[in-house]
Amino acid sequence: MTTMRNPTIDGLPIEILTYIISLVESVNLYQEEYIDISPNGEPYFVKKKTASLRDGSMSMIFRYKMRGFLNSSWIKLLPANLSRLSMVSKSFNKSCMPLWEPIYILHFRKGIPFKRNHSPEFYRKKYLAYVKQYYSAIRDKSINELSLSDKMIHIKQNNSSIYLRYIQEAVEKKTIDNPKKIYYVKDILICSDFEITETITLPLRIDRIILSRQKSVFEIEYYTTKSNSLKKKIESVEKVIIGF
């Protein structure tokens, strides 16, 4: 007795499966930072110089543009979804390949095709190379910001300890009761041009030393939080880049 198998979507002809996949709508466009939307609802790849990660809240302007995108006649499938669908099976991968051309032409060339014909693999590699370049720019920028933030932690730690030492000496010598006394605070570090660290001496009254100490302690906490956040961001972006 022959057992009848239920038909599966995987068993459909490639052309039909490609058409079905092309109807998929990517609803998480906001999370794909490299895509923005023009006022007419047309999606496009953003320039590398503006590369950034979006925060968790979607602005009203973006919501408006998102509605325009979803109501437009443009293909709604985006690279992240297309890549995930291509990993479902061999037939899905084969069916997804032809769709790299229309989304590349739409996002990079405003719907204007090349004069020469290219293979689907050409469009896939070209698009993913731009995405990798986009996130690499974010990573490199974040690494530079982390380097500066770590440098500022060192500077503020140095300065806070120096201010504390002068305060303690003022208490021990009882000069703290003289509010007009000037203390020449040495070995204070400053960062100029975000590159060079310089050592200076500041003439300060005791009240200014105390305020400077408090400010340095606050800034240590600020830059420590910033550095920890940047480390997580770099780690997250690295995982995205490795995926390509």
C-alpha cells in the first residue's frame, strides 16, 4: 500500500517559491540601521559616513516613513530576512537568490537596473559587502570612542586622587579654614585634541579643589559606564560582522 505524503512548501517549483518569498514583508526595518526611507516610501541604503546604531525608540517621523514604505508597491523584503530565509533549506536558498537583484537595484540605484546583466550571486555579495562595510565603520568609530573614554577614566582617576591629597593636607595643616588661600595643584592631567595628554598646575582655592574633586569622581563613573557600554556595542557589532 502506497503511503501518500502531504505536500510541503519546500516541494514547490523554484519559481513559485521565489514569488512567495518575494511577498514577505520585513516588519523590523527599524532594526536594520543601514536602511532608511525616503518621503515617498522608497527604502534606500544609507551612506557609510552616517553609519550608526539606532536606539530602542522609533521616532514619529520614522513611523510616518515606515507607513509609506508598507503602503508602497516596492518589494518589502530586506537583506536580514532574505539571508535567514535562504538558510531554511537548499530549495529556499535557490529561491532566494534571484531576489537579491531587485532589492539591490531598489536600495542602491533607485530602481534603475544595470545596463549589463549580472548573476544573483553578484548582487548578493555586493549588497552584503556594503552591509559589512557599514557595520565595520560603526565598530571602528566605537573603538576610537572607547580608547578616548578609557583615557578619560585614567585622567579623572589621576586628578581625583591629587585633589583628595590636597584636601587631606589642608585639613591636617588646618589651612582649610582660610578660604582665600591659593593652592598650586600640580600634576593635573588634561586631554587636548583628543590625542595628547598634558600635565598642568592649577592655582585653586580650597572650595574649587573640593568641587574639582567631586566633578572628577562623577566623571569617573560617567566614563566607566560609557566604556562598558561601548565594549558591549563593539562585541555586538563584531558578531554581526563575523556573520558576513
